[in-house]
Amino acid sequence: MARYQDEHSAGNNDGLLVVDPYVRLLRHWKDTVGKNYIDIEDDQGGVLRYRKHANGRGLVAHGAKVAATARVEAGAYIEPRARVLDGARIATGAWIEPGAIIGAGAIIDAGAHVGPEAAVGAKAKIGVRSQVGKGAQIAGGSLIGDDEKIGDGQRIATDRRGFHLAA
């Protein structure tokens, strides 16, 4: 059984609670343990609660569905009603708006923005700082380069090099 020793009885002054000689816990652990959620006020004054995704610590809003195998890096935001499927990767600074769907194995690079109700197909890649407009559809396996803008409602299919295919 572990032996607990208070700082006063141990005669030390470092503010630590000693559990056996090898394990140290901060006496005020409640002050140091991080929350797994954050509340953010929107433009209309409502409060949205985001939880930190277990794989990457990015922020996922209440009502969004993100697969456990997806990676949402810290600094990325997934809004309500959005879905991120298995193996997708959402990089730092990316923003997935409400109702958007990110396909399995898709990559949304740093600073990219996927608009509301947009769909990004399986294994597609959206480049750094690119924007996908409201309701736009990106076919599976497509490559959208860095700093590109896909307009609202557009349907895009590219080959693996990023060349646009005929509709």
C-alpha cells in the first residue's frame, strides 16, 4: 500500500505531496489539470462549447462528429454538424464550418477553410490557406493546391497532380 506523507510531516517546503519515494503529485492538482473543453462566444452572443479531440487536441464543437482515428491538430476548429471521417487529418489553423463533410483519409492543410455544407471526398487534399466555398464539392482523390479558392457551389475533380478534369 502506498504511503502518503504531507509536506508538514515530511519537513519539506516545496508544496509537494509525496507518494512513495518515486511519485510526486502537486498538492493543488485541481489548479494545474487542464480542462478538456473551452467555451467561445460567437458573433450573436451565443456560447459554443468545444471539446479537445483526443487525437491532436484540436477543438471540436458540440454536435460535430469526428472519428477517433481522425487527427485534429491543436489550433484547428470543427464547427457543429460537421463530420470528419476515419483517417482524415485537419492541420493547425484549419476551420471546418457547420455541416461540412470531410471524407476518409482526406487532408485539410494548415490555415485552410472549408465552408458550410461543403464536401471533401475521400483522400482529397486541400492545400495551405485554401478556401472551399459554401456547398462546394471536391471529388475523392483530388488535389487543391496552396492558396486556391473554390467558389460557392462549385464541383471540382482533379487528377493526382492537381490538374482539373472535365466535368
